[in-house]
Amino acid sequence: LASISPAVLSELFSVASEIAASRGLTGYRTIFNTGVEAGQSVFHAHLHLIGGRALAWPPG
């Protein structure tokens, strides 16, 4: 994640926002898992967009 340009990160969040809006989500969570200890299993940058239900805190 540290090697991604700010422009690419910005685009990921912009697209996530567009997807959420297109699906009618009024609340959603965006997640980057960075490193094995964080649960990353695919080792390239990708953003998880989670919504469509009530999201508790802490997650899990």
C-alpha cells in the first residue's frame, strides 16, 4: 500500500463512492488489508467496499 501513488489511492476511493451511490448505499465501510497480519491474502492493492447492512464496531 505504501508504494501506491496518491492519485491511484484517490481514484480507488472515488470509484468506491460511485459504486456505493449506484447501489443506493447510504453507509458503507472501505477497507485495505495491508500485510499478512491484517488478513491480506492477495498481494496487490485493492479496496474492500462493505455495505448494505448495519455495520457494528469493532468489526468482526
